Amino acid sequence: MSYQTTLGKSVAYTGIGLHSGRDVTITLQPAPADTGIVFVRTDLPGAPRVKATAANVTSTLRATTIEDGAAKVFTVEHLLAVFFAMGIDNCLVEITAAEPPVGDGSSLPFVSLVEEAGIAALAAPCRYTPLPAAQVVRFPDKFIAILPYDGLRVSFTSVNPHPLIGIQYGDFEISTDTFIREIAPARTIGFMHEVEALQAQGLALGGSLENAVVYDGDKILTPLRFPDELVRHKILDVLGDLALVGRIRGHVVAVKSSHALNTALAKQIAASAQK
């Protein structure tokens, strides 16, 4: 029998938010069985909480936002991907602003936090969200599907018009080791021609060459960690968004998927499981 897990001790990390540009500290606290992943807005009166579930998704504009009453947190996917891939079922994420720190634009800083804290087993069996049949979400030129599968696998095709990117394909059997080595280091991607418009919307205010792979015209301003870093980061986002349904087994197949499609699939899986 597999048992639920939490962190072995409290750990903290401070940085700036990718979109907000605000200084923020997150403190990851151990939590009892059946707590799930819960964000606690310690900067707000009463420290309101929001649980990381598909039902609490309220926006997918350039990031995934979860919200419950006064508790709102956005760009949660990079942290949730780490909990998902490293098998953390329960954690209180105390946060001093509305957005976690971006770190270097990847999930590696959060991997280091979990490794520092250690993982503790709890005296309660872990639960997998059932997937009795394939689920799919389609838009006119893109889709994401999940098929019953004894394990966790993601096959993603990314299509980008930039001449240095083009079509990228990634196919990974996801284990903790594979995630840490092949997926977690992949950083978010940005384009210089989009910066002004994004900042006018209050987005990318904390973005820089230190926390994103940046393209400018036909040049890349940031050395790549992988030749196909973009599609690996897309897979990271898929894992973070599907973490909103808890533990799950399946083969995810996606073409040009986004936070909107990923979270729509998460909601569909959750609704199917309730039935």
C-alpha cells in the first residue's frame, strides 16, 4: 500500500513574482493527511486559504490562477508541478503576496526546497483520481487528451512561428528522477516584442534575462539549457495544471496546449471522477 506524504520540515524561499514583480516569501509547511495543497495568504487579514483544486481555477491568462474568497494566488503551476512529480500530497504554502517567486523561471528552486525539507510518509493511504476512460479537450487547432495508462507519460507537440523554435516534440515517462533531470530545469519563454503589451496588462513585470529564455527578433538572448527547452517547459506546465486533480495515472497527449486547455482537462477529469 502507498501512503500519503508531506514535507519533513518547514522550508522557505524569497524572490520576486514573474508577473507581479513584487517581493514575496513562500514557506512550505508540513500538513496532515487529506489536507491537500493549500495556499495561505499570510499578508491578508485572517490569512485566507485556497486549495489547489481544478474547481478553484479562475483565470488562465499567461499563468494559472486559483481563488477562493479573498484568497487568490496566480502562477502556481511551477510549484504544483514539483509537488505532483515528487509525490507530495499535503502541504501548507504560506505566501506573503499573490504570486510565488519565479526563481530562475524553472521549477528547480522548488525541487531544492522539497529536497531540503525531505518527504515524510503519513498514516493514511494515498488516493489516485480514477480515470476509467479517455478524456479530451479540443479547440479548433489544438487539443489535450489523457488516456488510461499504468504510469504517467506526457507526449507534447509545440508549434511556434519563431524561426529559432518551430515545431518541438517531447515525450517523457514521468518519474521523480526524470522530472528533476529533464523537465524541472526548463524555463519559461518570453519574446521582446510582447513585453510592452504584457506590461500594459500588468504582466511580466518581474521578467528578466535571469528568469526567462528571451527571444529578440531572430536572436536568442539567453543560453538554452536544452535545444527543446520550450516544449519541456510546456510539459512542466501540463504537470502543474494536472496537479489540480491530485494523483493520477495516464498518458497525456497534447498539441499546442495551454493553461486554458490544461485546466479545462483537469476540471473534466475531476467532474468525471465525481460521477
